[in-house]
Amino acid sequence: MLSNSNFITALLLTLIAGAATGIGGVIVLFTKKFSSKVLSASLGFSAGVMLFISLTELFPEANSFLAGLYGEEKGMLYTIISFFSGIALIAIIDNLIPEKENPHEYSSIKKDKESSKLMRLGVFSIIVIAIHNFPEGMATFISAMDNPETGASIAMAVAIHNIPEGIMVAIPIYYATQKKGKAIGNAFLSGLAEPVGGLVGYLLLSQFFENSLSGIMLGIVAGIMTYISLDELLPTAEKYGEHHTAIIGVIAGMALMAVSLLIL
């Protein structure tokens, strides 16, 4: 069950994951040479971690809890519904955002580099990334409430994922204002949606599900992370590097989580 004793840990992990958005801004503005292959492998690694945790830990744990409440058949049904509800939630959010302004469409930065609309692009990116970070924050927070070790792994994966989003915010604002501090500050600001999403998501959902809260929420989180991995992390990893670089990252992420399960 979700434990209130893990509240502070969950909040700290979600704050760390959100802060990585600001780190993306720092990296891009203070690094002369940025390795696209390293970024590609890192995003693939993040996807591997998320997929492995979602399908081998969160989904089975959600099913175990719901089966204990409703029996095996209904428990599996409710777990599956929760899982695909999580996918539907993040898919709706993703599709409501115009493709050109999507924080994962990084090519728009280069196209608009000399445009007078750079500041508007940067501000809009903050809003869009905040919306995207909401369900990611919920995934990190709820997972950490249930199991701090699992939450830490998810926070690491989300943090890697958030670094390119910080790049998306920082570059247009920097070119519009020529102020590195303002660009980096706004990148960090966009990451605040991570802990806010965690808190709000947990508090709202806890009002609806009561006894079945743990199973329902873990199923939703598994769905959210699966979608993020397949729809955002992997495609973006391949854009930055070669196909095999991204896949090696995925396998490395899965292998690390598998080894950690054997050790812990």
C-alpha cells in the first residue's frame, strides 16, 4: 500500500526530477560541444528503465493489490483498465498540444532561431512542458510513496528525460534576451510542474479511489510511463543518434534494473 511515511522522500525525488529541466538549460548554455550520441543513449537508457519498471514491477504490483480486493479475474480487469487509462491520459495531453510547439519536437528551435517570435516560443514551451511534467510528476511521486527504491529509479529516468526539455526552454529565451540567467531560470521554473503534478495528482486521485487507491494509481502510473517511453523517449533518442545507439541505451537501462532487483 502507499505509505504516508514516504511522503518526504517522494516529494524530494519529484523535486530532483523536475530540477533536471533546469540542468538541461545549464548544460546547453555553458557547454561548447554537446554530444548528440550521449544524449541519444541517455534517452534510450531512460526508456529502458521506465519500461522495465512499468511492466515487471508496477503492473504486477497493481494487479496483486487489486486481486486481493476483488479476486483474480476482476483484479486483472481493473489493472488493465487502470494501465490503459494512464496511457489515455498522457496521450490526450500529448495530442492537445500542437506538434510544432510540442516540447519533444526539438527541430523547431533551429527553424525559429532568427525569428522575432523566439520569446513567445520560449514562454509557450514553459507552459507546454509544465503540462507534460504533470503526469510525469504523478508517476514519480506515487511510485516513491509506494516504494522509495522504485521511485528513485523512476526519478532518475524522468530526470534524464527532462534535460532535453530544459534545452527547449533555454535556447529560444536566451536568443531572445541574450541573458543566460533568465534562460536558465525559466528552464528551472518549467520543472516545478513535476512536484506540483505529483502532489495534486495524488491528492485528487486519493479522493476517488479510497481502498483501491494503491492498485489503481500504480496501474495508471505504469501506463503513463509506458507511453512516455514508446512515444517520446525512443523516437527522440533515434532523432539524436543512430538506431543502435538508442537500442543499446534501452537494453542497458533494462539490464541495470534487472541487476538491481537481484541485488536488492
